[in-house]
Amino acid sequence: MKIIDVASRLYHIPPTVSWEDATHRVANLEFIITRVTTDAGIVGEGFAYTTGIGGSAILALIDDYCRTMIVGQDPRQVERLWSFLYGQLHRSGTGGINTLALGAIDIALWDIAAKWHDVPLFRLLGARRDSIPTYGSGIDLFLDSDALLNQVEGFLAQGHKAVKIKIGRDNAEEDLDRITAVKKLIGPTRRLFVDANQHWNVADCMTRLQKLAAFDLGWIEEPLHAEDVRGHADLRRFVSLPIAIGESLYTRHQFADYLHANAVDIVQADVCRVGGISEWLKIANLSASFHRNMAPHYMSELSVAVMCAIDNADILECVHGGSFSEMGVLQTALRLENGVAFPFEAPGHGVVFDHEKLEPFAVDPAQLRKRNLQSAK
């Protein structure tokens, strides 16, 4: 079997609810969807995303460079192609748009592999389990108290086993008030996670986390800048609250730095950002050797499959307003029942797009560039 074509398109889709955290507001999610076609008639689809910046660059990287590197190759040699592409892309930098482009292709290749074997992806990868518990996650820092509690009530109605809210308001007491209200609402049997989105420095964080210690939180996510390994290690020695990090890391080597520094409790590798399924599984295995569990960032429809394939799975994030299922662009939505997610059972990874529903969101990079230039004047 040989690859005969690689084609990608860019889409801008707004979240179904307002998204804003301590560092930015998201008007549109950018999705790059890549179709890899083979001479056997099997087509694999992969995807990457951004929260508003870089989508056209990822598209160009795939179309102008990656495509020519893999056409004519055997798509079943996923690891060989991943290593080759990583070696070439690494020449222009580590992570960022390089691993996002690589991830879109890698996901498509695994889709082909599972379809070739006529099995769902999670079974091809080993099927450690056939479901995973979920938590409701809100991009909700600037919701008022009533709106925040209304969102959390929605999570509880869906049966989620835990809830995550944003913190990082300028007034620390406002964060404490939000946490107090949500803890009261969800009760003692559900975990509450909080996410600061890299908003604090070490000194601020030490002060704030001392005040959070009384709430028995499940974790504090990204309290410091993601590149500050030593700061997280110092913080972890200072506080008992578990630290979760990983959505802003892009390679297994960055995760290894955190693990060796004893700077992380919960590993949140994003299957798109780290270069796809191949690298995500390596990060999961590396984390297992340090007795750390995985709770991947975003992309619930694909993350559920890789989570069901590993031994050290914790809980699956379901981000309110940002899943393919909520956006209505899949042929079959992710199955969620009583706070448990189930991987797709169809051959492949199961994330099958409805391209008619996607079409209104398609973006021409040339027109996007022109529009951005006009808005900058």
C-alpha cells in the first residue's frame, strides 16, 4: 500500500460558548484537517488545531513540505514516517507548528492502520479498557457567579465525575469565592480541578496556593509558565496540592525534563500538539515509569481512544463548547453516559467528519491573510 495524495483544509469554528481565561480570549478555533489517500482506497483523516493563531502556517507546512516527503511511502510504517518527518521538521525548530503539522499526519496514518486491520483504534493499540471517566471543563474565568454555577450544574447533569474551572483573577479573593461556591455545589464526592493558565510567577503562586490548600483540590493546572521546570519543581516541594501540566509542552524530551525534576503530578499531553498518537503513547509510557497518570488536554473524541489503550489513565477532559461533537461537525458524536466516555467502535479512530457541515467554516489562507492585513490598518 502506498500514499498517493495528502490534502488539507483550514477551518475557523467559534466555540459554542464564550471562551476566556487568564491569558487570552478565543474567538475562533482553527482546525486543519488532513486527508491521506492510499492506492488501496483507504483514506485516513488527521487533524491539528490552534486557538486562533498559526493555522495557515500549519496548513502550508503540510501542503508545501510534509506532503512531498510521504507521497509514495507505505502508510502502515507509521513509526518510520514519524521519525523521518520529525527529523526533517526539527531543522526549523522544536514543537509548535512543526509537531502540530506532524500530528495531523500521524493521526491520519493511525486511522489508515486501524482501517487496514478493520478494528477500532483503541483495540489496535491494545484496549486496556473500553471506557474512561470524564470531567467537565469550562473556559470560564470571567463568568459571573450565577453563570459559573449554571455551567457547573450542566456538568453535573451530564454525570461528569469531576469539574474544572479557571482561576487567575487579579483579586485572589474572587478566585477563592468561586472555588468555595463550586465546591459547595458539587459536594464532597466529586473532584474539583483549577487552572491558572501560566498566569502567575513563583512568588504569587506560593502565596495563592497556601490559600487553596484548604479546599482539597484535585490539582492546580499550569500555575507557572510552562517552560519553567525548576519553578514547578520548587512549587511542588512547597505545596501538597498536585500539579498538572502538559498542554503547552510539545515533545517527550520536555516531559522528561519535568518528570526527572519531580515537577509534575498529572501529565496532560495533548495528542495533537505533541506530534500525534505515536509520540503521545511514548509520553504516556514514560510517565508510567515515573508512576504518573495521564489526563490529556482537549480533543476528547480522539483522546478517549489513546486513554483506553494505556495503563496509567486518569480522567478525560470534556471542554465545554469546544468539542467536535458539540460543534456538530461529526457524523457520529462521542458517546458520553453518566460521566463515562466510550471510544468509537468503527474501524479507524472513529472521528469521522461531516464535510457538508464543515464547509461553511472553510477558510482560504490567502483571503485570511488579506483580511488580517486590512484589520491591522
